[in-house]
Amino acid sequence: MRTKDFIYYASAAVLLSVTTQVAQADEVATQAPSIAEGNHYQPATVADVLGGEASLIETPSSTVSAPAKQTSEVSSVAAVTSTASTNVSNSTTTVTSTSVATSNASSESVTASAHSTASEASNKAVSKPAKLTNSSDVPSTTLRVQPKTFIDVSSHNGDISVDDYRALARQGVGGVVVKLTEDTWYNNPKAPSQVRNAQIAGLQVSTYHFSRYTTEEEARAEARFYIEAAQRLNLPKSTVMVNDFEDSNMLPNINRNTQAWVNEMRKHGYNNLMFYTSASWLDENNLGYRGPVSTSQFGIENFWVAQYPSARLTATSAKNMRYNGKTGAWQFSATANLLPGKHGFDQSVDYTGRFTANVGIEADPTQGDLSGVISIVNNNPILGSFDVVVSNVKAPNGVGTVSVPIWSEINGQDDIIWYTADRQNNGTYTVNVKASAHKNSTGLYNVHLYYVQKDGQLTGVGGTTTQVFIGKAPEQLKPKASFAIENNNVNAGTFDAVITNISAPLGVKEVLVPSWSLENGQDDLIWHKATKQSDGSYRVTIKASEHKGNKGNYRADAYIVDNSNNRHYISEKVVSVDYARPSGVLTIENNNTATGTFDAVVRNIVAPTGLKEVLVPSWSLDGGQDDLIWHKATKQSDGSYRVTIKASEHKGNKGNYRADAYIVDNSNNRHYISEKVVSVDYARPSGVLTIENNNTATGTFDAVVRNIVAPTGLKEVLVPSWSLDGGQDDLIWHKATRQADGSYRVTIKATDHKNSTGKYRADAYIVDDSNKRFYLTEKVVEVTQTRPRASLVIENNNADLGTFDAVIRNIVAPNGVMEVLVPSWSLVNGQDDLVWHKASRQSDGSYRVTIKASEHKNSLGNYRADLYIVDNANQRHYITETIVDVKHNKPVGTISVVNNNKDTGTFDVVISDVYSSKGVRTVQVPIWSEKDGQDDIRWYEATRQANGTYTVNVQATNHKNSTGLYNIHLYYILNDGSQVGVGGTTTTVEFRNAKTKTQTYITNVNSEAGSFTVVVDQAPQGRQIKNIHVAVWSESNQGNLSWYNTAPTGTHTEINVSTVNHKNLIGNYTTHVYVDYVDNTEDGFNLGETALAPRNRRVEPQTTYYSQRDPRWASKWYGVSNMDQSGCVPTSLAMTFTDILGTVIAPTTVADYLYYNTNSFNKTSVAGTDADGIVLASKNWGLKSNVLSSIDNIASALMSGQHVLAAVGASQFTNYPYTHEIVLHGYDNGKTYVRDPFNANNNGWYSLDYIHGVQSRDAMDTKLGAPFFSVFA
């Protein structure tokens, strides 16, 4: 059980009473005004209006529903409503009287509701009793909630400026719903400015209409009136349009009339529709009973529901509560004080984003990750004042106020002042502080920073300190110190700068020592941060190695930085630095003219500061240092260091090279030693290039490279070639292939070079083992080729179809014709729509291909078509080209009917060549049979295929199984939103194997058990079943009527009927079956009467009773809670075990077992016992337990004398969101005896239907499948 603290029980009563306050919407109560007030009207009172609803809606006495918002649009609020919620006692009194009135009316509400339903269903073949469904909307923390809320406004809210809307946006409001109209005569006079200013401010604008219709025609008329108002304001059809229905006169036929309103709105293109009403009006809500409005008909996600569980609910709390979470939005307050001094607002939570997703509010500059920078400026030591500047001000919920508490260190916080910083134009916040406001204290001041975020949360950000003086001249506050040089080390080239005897009235934040050598100015300047020593002095070691290794005079200055971050010069020193530098000898060895390499060797190294590594940078003097490489030399056995330098790593350059020697000491300082210049020469690769096999027929020749000499190795041979016509625009690098004789050969084709003829150039290169490329030689060769020729003409340029023919004639092809190719593309966007077409040979020897704009992205304008001939040697030859102007005047498309199956009544529609000059967004295919006109018309949206066609699959089952002639039309929705008809065709449909009738029958009749099974079989080719409703009763007045509602389980559905659900009476049971189909049609079946004679013995309950609140154990704690608050399961088990075993089992005995031997009781942050605990405890006491998944199973267990533990939710036993365990035992005519361990006053006989109806839905209770368990020996 999920339990609660005791204080919640008291607060829950207050919450329940607050829930009954009337939800008020903006409404014009009457068209004929009785009292004029300026341009406003005085309508009927709220009490008069609510009377109708109270007489129609059955409300349990324990819960009072909040009807949807009803106040006057054109008058001051009536006196009855003006005093609502003025104080707690008045509010409670009002609620009590409302509760009584509602309860008294409940006896009439069943009759009225049944009469209304029968009226709407009068056209059914079978009389249809009232449906009594049972479902509820349970809030869940997993439901998505949009970050921004929204408000709705009417003329009551008056003029709302752009600044007002922006102020609302800063409080998290992302949308506004503006009332436009009411009935068919009232227009909100404030709507134009309310809409315009909200749009300017960037809020999403939606609208609503207050409805009054009582017939379908009135509903359509109100829809048209609403649309006219929206059109006058130029609102797009995508705007959310809300139907606000809450007038009790609308209740009869509410669903049918509202459907007429919906149809009229959609007829005019308004499809983004929502519905506003009270939770009590919906057939799926959280009130424990059903209202008249069908959420399945209109979609529960399309409802915006009014329900006010607390008079002072904030947006944050509402988002956490998530009432009516299955709906689109929840209006949680009608009195939100978002703009002080102005009319209160209705405020709502947006679940789906329909009302706030398109908000465009500018970002709050103070919203972001928590940050803030505190700076102290203008510290005046004479006046004792300073300024605090706060910058980079940000907090997750935005910053409303910047608070700066400040106090001196003297006497604690006795002089603390909380300053509110002033915002400056640059976005910073400032505070001026004077010591006179802080008891003229001097010394250290503490400065802290806090934000009050826009959600009211106070958040600490950071702090700093500063020194405050009074009557002090600035020079008196300057720090003083002694500065000396120590430890001048001639071996290491280092010295220490030491600062002592520091006197700093403004404190010492840090000590800095800048140093540099006096050679070349300050090009080696370094600022050092000195380290504080144990004696209070500061010291830093300065190294020549950090100053380019310079010797000679160095200068070091001393600075002190005070606590206000001000830097003060103290003194300076000049010191002479000298130290022994590293040395060594660099020589060049092994200068190899064959390989182009040499060795650099470093010997006789002297390194006073240690030797980490030896580096040798080298480069050729040709081209500067563009080939510089730093080499790391390797230590040899004799102590020298050596590295081999290769010309191949230096671009293969010959001539003079330079090599330098550097050593790196143990302090990682690099020291220059010496340098050498060496002449590098080596033999270059060579070879002979010849041209062979120059073939004038194929336009090819071979380039052959022989007699190759490659001193540095041979990796590959390359032959770049190009025609000399047009420069190197056809350059190709060929990789030659090694032959058996050691030569390298490659065949060069004119076809690879744009089929150019004339002079070609071929060069020879080799690539050595170092991947270095060497030029060898070159050749020029004359290439001739007998080329094919032909003529290309354009014919049949069809502007209607967007097509033209490319025709090739007069072909001359010396090497034969394998195929003729015509590549084509539009000159729009280059060749992004290039298509290569294969032309077809005609009987006269010509070749022809039809080119379609639809294959070229439907581009218009100039197209280019080229002609190529592929000869028998598979060589492609360019012939000629042409340009053609392509036009396309009207949309086109080709409709084909394929896969027409006469047995199954199915066929496919394929649309090809889809085109419109305006672009096609959607392909629509309306299809209907000739039978009975267009009563079976369906508008299909065709699906685009990979090949560019569009397809639709059609089944006769979706067209009332009609056969014969079918009409198929084709429409396009163009990119500009317009719809255009393209064409149509017909086809004949047969359906030889159709089986269309739904079958219903009764089986498994057990008279003594009082049960039978209703079977519903969906016909294979019949309409698809959406829901099944079975009404069963035996009393002539339908007094024991029960409905069995279910979704189909495939094509065969069984519904089990038990007299347990019908007062367990003996008699003839009438069965009616109603089948809802997915096409929104319905069938009724009368299955006649079935005689049942169930046993109905009375099972007396046993009488053991324990209270979890018994003083003997109520205060005993287990984990997170005590027995009083969380002991319902141990206490219920103790009663059950005592009854069955005949031995006294105390609640604490059971609690001890559950807490110390299982993980089921009070072991998590949520107090209570889960379902596993019931099973484990029963087993521990040698008893059995079963999960009871249906009311039939519960009744059977009770009739057999077993005890049943039941977990219940919101009911007279507990309040939402908590659950509670009770004991059921005994049975009499559909009732059972309840023992409530928390409240003995609840003990007594209850309807099993009621207990089952308030069952817990909490996961702790249902983790084993259901919240009911039988316990037995």
C-alpha cells in the first residue's frame, strides 16, 4: 500500500472541499440583456446556469465535480460568484451546500442520462440500454508536460498591451487563447487588439468560441459565425480553434450536435480543433463517474479540461500534479494573479504542445546556468565607501532580484545590510556601500551574492571580501616591503628574488616578480608569482634557461597585489648572471654519393646542467628552410651521438646542406652547440621512354619505359599523358605495368582524353623506395583516329507533356555500332539531373529516344542533349550536341490499374509520370464504386516508390464490399497548397470469396454456476470491429443491468457473463450485443433469453478486528514510517490469519516478519507493503494465496468462505494519490463485509461492484497482476 503521513489526512479534507469550487469560463448567459452597464449586459446568475448541469450529472456524495467555467462575458460577475474563496470558512460553507444539492439530484440523473442516450440511438434495430463504462484518468509522473503554460482571455480582461504580454512571457506563459465569439450574435470587441498584441509579443495565439447550440443546424451556424470572426482577423487555418461547451442546455444530444460543429469547421479547412469543458462532462475523467461527452469520438487528446483542485495552485505545482494527463491541456486556475492590478487570468498546463509549441518569445538574458561575477570598484579610503558591481548574472529560472548582503568582520553580522542591486543599461547590477551604514566599521568587509529567481526561489551565488578604511590618504594604504637577491648560482644560472618585511594595509592577495635580461630589451620578460614561505616572506627562483639562456645583467621588480586586486610597485634589483654553457664537437661522416646520405656525429659533449637529448636540425640551402627536419641523434657505445640524414627526406635536393647541433639539458632547456655545411651529391634515376603500337583505328598507343636505373629503389613507374589541344584539361596519370623483360608499359586511349586527335605528350616518372617521384624523360606522339559521325535533331517537343524526342540519323561508324547513347540534362543547377538514355533503333535505321522533364526533376527551360556512339570495340565516341527549350503547361500523370484480384476484391493503382510546374506535394486518389453513388468514397494518399511512381492498394472491404465498376480519379496537392484534378479511369471489381456478416452467439451455459459465454466472430471480409458492448439483465426494469465492454481479440472474441454482476438473481437473462466498427458504423444483435439459476447462499463473515491505530502499536516505527501510517497490510493480514488459524496473531507480529525478513515493507522511500509481502507472509504462516484478476474470481472466493485482501484507491477508504488495504469476508447477494484497519466506522457490507470499481492501480499493489488476493488454508 502506498501510505501517507497523518497530517495529509487533515489537509486532504481541505483539498477536497476546495475542489468543489465552481470553474468559471467567459460566457454570455443571455442574448436579451436585462440590465445595461455601459456596453455590458447583466446575464442570468451562475446559480441559475449550474442548476441544469446538476440535474443531469450523477455525482457520488463523496466527490463534488467542478463544472466548466461559467461567468458572464458582457457583465460584472454576479453577486453569487463574487465572494468565492474569500476565506477558508466561507469557501467550506459554499462547498457543503453544493455537495448536498448535487447528491439530491443524483436520483434524477440516471433517468435523464438514459433517456438522452436512447434518443440518440433510436434508429437501432435493437433497443439499446444506457452504457455504463468505467475508466479513470490517473495522474502519472511519466506524462510529458510542456515547459510553458498558457492563458485564455476575453473582454473581461480588457486591453492587454504588448508589454503586458511580455511580462506574462517572463513568467513562463507561452500562449494565449482569445475568445472570438459566442452563439451566433456576439463578437468579443477586445479580440482584435488582444490577438495583435500577443502576436507582436511572440506568444502563440489560439482562439475559442463559447457554444450554445442544441441542434445540429445551430451547431453548424455557430461554426460558420466563428469562422467569419477568425477570417476577419486574418488568422491562418492552422490556428488552434476551441469549442467551449459548458451550457447545461446543450447536454441532450451533445455528441451528435458537436460532431455537426466539427464537420462544418473541417468543411471550411479548419482541422486544428480542440474542445474545452469541465472534467465532469467527460466520460473518461478522474472523478469516479462518467459524463455525457464521448472522448473516444472526439479523441481525449483533443480536450482542454477545467478542474481546480486547489484555490492557490501554482504553475509548478500543477505541472507536478498532472491532472487529466491523457487530455491535451488542463486549466488548473481561474484566478491566476499574473499581472498585479489587472483582472485575474485562467491559466492552463499544456500537455501536447498544441497551445505553446510555436511560441517565439525572446530569450530571458538572465536565464541560464547559475553564474555571477562580483567586482569591488571605487574603494575610497578617505570616505570609507566602495561600489559592488555584479556581472554575468544568470540563473536557471531567470533572475528577478539581485541581493547583496554586506557586513564587516567586527562583532559578527551585527551590521549586516541586504542591498538590492540596481540594474544598469549594460546588464550589470551595482550597489554603493558606505561604512557609515555599517556602524563606521573598518577593516575586512564580507560581500555575498544571492539571486531571487523568477520562480521565487532564493539562491546563493558566491562572495568576496574587501578592506574598508576611513580618513586614510591613498599613500598611507600603499604596501611596503624589502626586496633582495639571494642564491646567485653560477653553475645553474639561477637566482632567488626574496620579498620580506611586508606591510600591506589593504592585504596581500599575491606577490609578483617580473624578470628579464637587459640584452635585447624585454623580449624575454616573464611575470613570476612568488610563493609565501613559513616566515611570512615570499620567494621565487629565476632561471636563465627561461630567458633564452642569456648571460649578463638581469632586472627583477617586486609588486604586491592587494585584496582589492590593485597592483603596487615595491622595488627593483639588477643582478649579474653567469654560468658555464654546454659544448661539443660536430663532424660530418659517411657522405654517400650513391645514396645521397651523410652522418652527423656529436662528440666530446660537456653538459654542466645535465644531458637529456641531442638534436640535429638539417635542411638544404636550396629554398631556405622549406625542408627543415629536426632529427634526434642516437647515443653510441663510445658516448658520441649520431644521426643519418637523407636527401630523399629533403625533397631529393642536391648541393649544400646545413646541420646544426643542440643539446637539451635536464631542465629541458635547449642549447645551441655548433653547425656544419656539407655538399650532397648522388646519382639520379634514369630510363628510356618509347612510343609503340600507335593504332589509328582505335586511337591508342603504348608508352614503354626500358633500361631503368634507380639508385634509391623502384616502387612504381608513372606515365602522365594529355593532348596538346586545350592545355592539360585532359591530363591523366597512368600507372605502368611491369613486363616479363623488366620494362614497364601502359596503353593510352584517345577515348580517355575527350577523343582528341593530334599531338599528345607522354612523360615518364619513377617513384623510389622513399616515395620520392623523379622525372625521367618525355615524348610527343601524333594521334589520329577515324571517328564515327551522325546527325542529331529534336522532334515532337510537347509542351503539354513536357517531352521531346532526340533522333539520330545518317550514322557513319567505321568500327561498327554497339549502341547509341544520348545523355541529357537541364541547364538549371548544372548536371544534377543528368540521365544517360539508350536510343532505340528504328525500322529506317535511325535511332530515337523520348526525353521527359519528369525524369529531370521537372525542370523547365533549356535542356542539353549530347550524342555518343559506342563502337564494337566498346569505345565510346562523342559525336555532337544540341540545346532544346522545354515547356510543360499542365499537370500530368498516368494512371494504371494492376494486380486486380477477382477472388479477394483487391487491386493496385500505380501513378507514373507525376508532374506539375508548381511542384507536387501530395498525390491523392479518390476511389468509389458506382453502387449507391459516392457513399463508399475514400480519398487515398498515394505512397511514393523508389522508382518515382506512386501506388495505392485498394480493397473492396474498405468500400462496403461493393463489386462492379469502380471510379478512380487523380488529384494533386501542389506546393502552393492548391488542389488540381489530373485525370481518371475506371476498373471492374469482383469479390468471389467475400464473407461479410458478423456472427454472434451464446455458448458454455452453466445454469447452476450462473454463467455463459457470448461469442463474437468478425467476418473475414466484413467490416473491422473496433469495440464490442454486451448488455445483460434479468429484471424487467433493467435493475440488474450490467455492461461488458471489450476490444476484439483478433477475429474471435469471447465475453464471459456471470450472475455475480447481476445481483446473483435467478431468472431469464436477456443479452444484447452492440458492435462498433472502425468505419464508425454499428450493428445490434438480440441473442434472446438464457435461463440461469445460480446458487446464492449467504456466507457469514468472521468477526476478528484489529486497528493499525491501536495505541499498543500505532507509534511503532518500521523503516520510513510507523504502524499508524503504513500498517494497513500487516494489520489486514493479522485479522485474516487470526480468523483462519484460530490463534491470536498480532499486527506487530506480522509487521516484524515483513520488515525483518522481506524487502516488501517500508524498505523504500515510499511507505507501505507491496503485493509480494502478502504472498510471503501467507506462506510463512502456512497458508496459500491466489491473485484474483476479475470480479467473478473475487465473488467465487468469497462464496467459498475465503478471505480476500483488497487494495483500494480513491474512495471512502482513502484519498488520492494514496492506496489502502482492507479485508473482505462473507458474501450476500453481490455484497461483502469489509473490515477497514484504519477506520472502524467504515466496517460493514459493501457492493462488490463498488469495491472492484475503486481498486488500486498503483504498481506496488498490482505488480503480481491485480490488487486482490484470496488467503486460505
